[in-house]
Amino acid sequence: MLLPVLIGVSFIVFFIVNLAPGDPARIIAGVETDEETVERIREDLGFNKTVVERYGIYMWKALQGDLGTSYYSNKTVIEAFMERIPNTLLLGFWSVVFGLIISMPVGIISAIKQYSIFDNLGMVLALTGISIPSFWLGILAILLFSLKLQLLPSGGNEFWYSVILPSITNGTQMMALMTRMTRSSMLEVIRQDYIMTARAKGLDEKTVVLKHALRNALIPVVTTAGNFLIMMIGSAVVTETIFSWPGVGRLIVESISKRDLNMVVGCVILITFIISIINLVIDLIYVLIDPKIRSSYGIMKG
Amino acid sequence: MNFKNAENRSQVYETWRRLKKSRTAVIGLILIFILVTVAIIAPLLYDYNNDIIKQNIKERMQKPSLAHPFGTDEFGRDILGRIIYGARISLIIGVTSCLLCGSIGIILGVVAAYYGGMIENVIMRFSDILMAIPSILLAIVIVAAFGVNLFNIIIAVGVATIPQYIRITRASVLTVINQEYIEAAHSIGAKTPRILFRHILTNCFAPIMVQATLRIATVIAEAASLSFLGLGVPAPTPEWGAMLAGGRAYMREYPHLVLFPGLAIAFTILSLNLIGDGLRDALDPKLKK
């Protein structure tokens, strides 16, 4: 499934970017360059061929691991991407950590003590977290922690603690969604008979909740983790711009303003590739934690 | 007596009856009602040319006061007025984008489920591909390529709606398509479009409505992020994301420049989410009494 989706993505992105009005060779050369130079650029970069031809050539090279070169620097797209992607993944990782640390306990306690003050407060906070757009949250965070309190840097990635504000900004929405999801799936599980059986056996509440209920309650949460990931890498585009975080999202935004088409198409394809790989890993984790699937695989093998 | 009308009315009525019981949904509805009303009567409150887009350097960067409840921006324009006019843009983008792209998704979803086979395969792979690209990235690419204007923005933020509706509609059509009443409709000679739209699609009402409210919220947020990145409705049109981006440079001394536009976005998304939550509970067959 991975390869067809990637080819489809490259097809869509390539055509959107290349069918756009405006002469890319003219934009690269600038307004004041004479027609001859523009023509040379056009030939050098292959803009004199038709879009379909260009796509064919592009894909042929892409399959050999060559996504072209930036129009402005001599870096290849893959080099530029590899330089930036660790930062985006780092941001993504800490956003997930932030989301999990808060959403898991709040979701579980809210479900166990349904309609308590803690539950109500938690749900109001979760709803607020979903509703606040991440770029506003980022600005407010800079305003409070960087400009007023001067505790944390407002951008860049020079210090180890530079990642704190961006990952909170990036992770809040996911945290809020996860909290609600953990709560509702926990509520469903906790009413089931086998939980009552576990209690009847005389197990203490901690074992019942953490061992028996949580494992089943986590299944729908993990299933949607892939969607959260796509959301997170998407919102990283905005977060990286606010915090001048040198990741792929900012690279794409910068390349778009320079109309560095090769870079844009290449980065979007590569980002989708990375997301697909991580989704695959999540599917494998899903198999590990859900005994129902594990056993059905076992049967198939036998 | 016309049974079909009685049926239709009772479904909408039933939904409304249960929606009214949900406190969150009612709060959400009231908030959205206020927002829409203010957006509609905006021309009565402020003159677009004089108050909203005309620069007035003498009054720039004023703190909130009686004359300017939310203060003025870096060009001396009243922030409250710009937020009210901004609501119009956001609501137009949210609603038209969901109507347009939602309809495309619904039609493709119905076609996929009804015809199956090769057609279904092609449509579902298409939706897989669209879902694989982060939606904001796709929106940025589309707007950057085709230029910044209202229509392009509506399409750009809406594209991600299409695969979601394809999936939802296909799933809900598949649950009803093999039921006996569809067979009965076939046997009395009803035509395919009639069966699709009158008998099948009316049964997908619940998930489509819930998704619509939540999608409008997402689309409004995404359009604001586009503006924030400088890819939104061009200046001087008042747009919440662009107002935030503009005020950012001065926020240390004048936090009100970034406070109020952001509050407006959060307020809108919050009310839509409240309605969406209430609607989901009201339409959930599991909770039916």
C-alpha cells in the first residue's frame, strides 16, 4: 500500500505545483533579466518540456533516489530534507510525550470518577485545548514565558530547553483529543462484565484499572494515533514558523515563498513517506497490544 | 396522510428534541447564533471603508477604551470592528468550503458504496492518497501554486474534507444498502438516483451532520493558519489570522493586538465544537430512549 500512495501523492503535488500559472523560469531569474537568460534557465531546468514528460522524468529519477536540486542553493532536496527532518521529528516526539503525560492520567481519572469536579474540570480544559488554534497558543506562550517572564527562549533551537514551548504548543491539541478519547473508551470498558469479575475476584482497584481496563481502553486510542501523527506534523509547519524552529515545515514555507518548486514537491513527498513509515510501525504496535488481532494472525499462520 | 413527510419531520424533530436537552449544545447554538447575527448586521455597526480598512495613523495602537472596546491596531483601525468583519470571512470560508467539498465527498462516497468493484477501488485509493498528506501542507501548496484569493482558499482548506466524507458516507451507505427496504424500493421499480438520495442518503444524516460542524471548525482554524503564514485573504481585508500575524511584532507593548483576534478564533471553534458534541450525543442511537 505504501508505494501506490506515495506515487499518488507525488502525482497530485507535482501537478498542483506545475500547473500553476506563472513562468517559474522567469520568477527564478527575476523581473529584470533578459529573455535569453530566462530561456537558458528554462532549458537547464527542463521547463520547456510538457508537464507529463517532466513528471515522467521526475519519477524515474525519484525511483533512483534523486529528487532533484534546490533552484537556489546547490543542495539536493534529499540533503536539505535530511538536515531538517531530525528537528521536526524531535519536535514531534516531545509533543507526543507532552500529550501522553497529561492525557493518560487525566483521561483515566476522569473516567473512574465520572461527573466529579476533576472530571468536569478536565473536560472543560480538554474542550478549550481543542478549540485554541496552535498558532495563537504559541504566540501567547511566547508573550508570557519569553517576553514577560523571560524564562524560555522565544525561538531557535540553541538550548536543550528551546524545545519546551514549541512542543507544548504543538502537542496541546493532540493532548486534548487524547484526553477525551481515553476517557470515553475507558468509560466503555469499565462497565463491562469482565471488570466486575476482576473486582469480584478481590483484585485491588489499581490492578483492575491499570491492568484489566486500561489495556482494552487503549486500543482505540492507539488506532487513531496515526491520524494524530499526521495532524501533528501538519501543525508543525505553523509551530516551526512561529518559533523559528529549523524543521521541514519551515523549510517548506520558506521554499514556497521563494517558489523553489523542486524543494516543495520533494519535501512534501518525503514527509508523506516518513508519516507512512511511522503509521506502519503504529500498526505493528497495534498488533502487539490487541490480543484479538494477535490471535487471528496466529490462526492464519497455523 | 403523507407518511414520508411524517417520517422526515419526526427524524429532524427527534434530533432537535434531544439536542435541546444537551446543555453544551444549547450554549454552543446560542454562541453561534450571536456570532452569525453580529456578522450579518456588521454593516449597520461599522462602515467598511471608513472604519475597517482606512488607516488612521493618529489613533494607532490605542489600548482598549470606550470608543474602541478592543483598542486599535498598528494602522489605527478599530480592532472590534475588524474582528466583526473578520467573522464574515471566516464563516463564509467555513460554510462554503464544507458545503462544496462535503458534497463532492458525499457523492463520491455514495457512488463508491453503491457501485462497488473497480469504481469503489479507484475512489477509495484516491481518498487514501489525499488523507496521506497533512491537510495544512496540501492547503499551503494549493494556495501557493494557484494564488491567494478567496475561492482558492476555500478549495485549499476544503480538499481535506473530501476524503473524510467519502469514508463516512461509504461506511454508512454500506450499513443500509443490503436491508430489505432497499430491496423493496428496487422491486417497486424506483430509479437508482431516487433510491440513493431518498432512501439511502437520508439514513446517513447523523454522521454527516456531526462531521459537518466539526469540519467547519477545523476549516476556519486552518484558513486562519494560512493567513497567519501570509497565504490568506490579501490585506487590507480583515481576517483573524492575518490580524494576529500583523500584531505579533508589537505584542510585547501591545498584547491586545494578538489577544482579541485569537480569542475570536477560539470562541468560534469552541462554539462549533460544543454543537458538534451535543449533536453527536443527540444522534447516537445507543443513547436513544
